[in-house]
Amino acid sequence: MDYYSSRISNLIEQLSKLPSIGNKTAQRLAFHIVNMPKEQAESLAGAIVDARENIRYCSECCTLTDGDICPICASAKRDHRTIMVVENSRDLAAYEKTGKYDGVYHVLHGAISPMLGIGPADIRLKELMIRLEKDVDEVIIATNSSLEGETTAMYISKLIKPTGIKVTRIASGVPVGGDLEYIDEVTLLRALEGRTEL
Ligand code: ZN
């Protein structure tokens, strides 16, 4: 790292802190950035700071948004009595891309994992339970089919059952361990349509 000026070293170090960016990629990106037109580098830096400062969690569904409430929760066209529970905002985006789901969402920001020490209090479950005090007909659990996703689904269904609200789980057409965001729309829709009551 000493071969570079301290400014480049610093940029490489900052970039290598990003997920799945190793040292080699960080170096490649750093040199790409310093060779960019100045305005482009400025707008990249500006977009990072702006996103970090202005993006927050929707006070209703906890997805990332730039207002108090996200456009989906704010929409009168959506069925607010059907809530789909997903692990993260990327999974929400995957279902939105299908254009066929008209309910609302709840984003957990993670899944229960005893192995990683992530418990129910570490994900946005409390917020979900508060929402269920309003009129809700169905909660669709669309967590991933990984061990963590299944553990989370079981936990949530046990929590909701006593309330009498219908709890369903998306069909397991989704490959085991598969992240929802990488699954094509047809498979996602089939999983949604084939959901079963827990
Ligand atoms: Zn929302």
C-alpha cells in the first residue's frame, strides 16, 4: 500500500470496506475514480452523502425511503390489509418488479440466526406486531428459504397465530438457500400464488 500516495491509499482503504470489494477491486475502483472527470467524481461522492443523510426507514413498513412514509404505504391503491413480510428492501423490490402484488410489505432487515447471534429483537418484528393491531386480513411470510429464513417464518407464525390473523408462507418453488432477489419473476409469482396457510 506504501507504493501509492496517502490519498490514493486512503481511497483504496475506504472502498475495500464495502461488501464483496477485495483489495484488488478496491485498487481498480480507486484508479478508475481518480481518472474520472471531476464532475462525475463529485456527483458520485455527493450521491453517497445525500443517500446516507436523507434515506430513512418508512415509519410503517420499515423499508428504506426518503420520506416519513414510503410510496407503497402512502398509496390508496394498495391493499393495506395484506402484509408481505420480507427480509430486506431488495426482496421488496423483487416482488414489486412482478407488478402483480397489490398488498403492502413489512421489511425485517434481517432474519433470525441463532448461529450469528441474531435474535427476534434484532430484526423489525416489534414494528410488525404493532401494525397487526390494526385491521389486517393476511400476513404472507416471504422470508428466504434458507435456514435463517425458515426459522424466522416459524417464529413469526407462532407469534401471529394467537391473534387470529391468517398467516401464509410462500411456496417452496424458491430454491433452498436462494436469495429472493436473484429469482426470476415467474418463480416469485408462482411462489406467491402457491402460498399455504401456516
Ligand atoms: Zn412503507
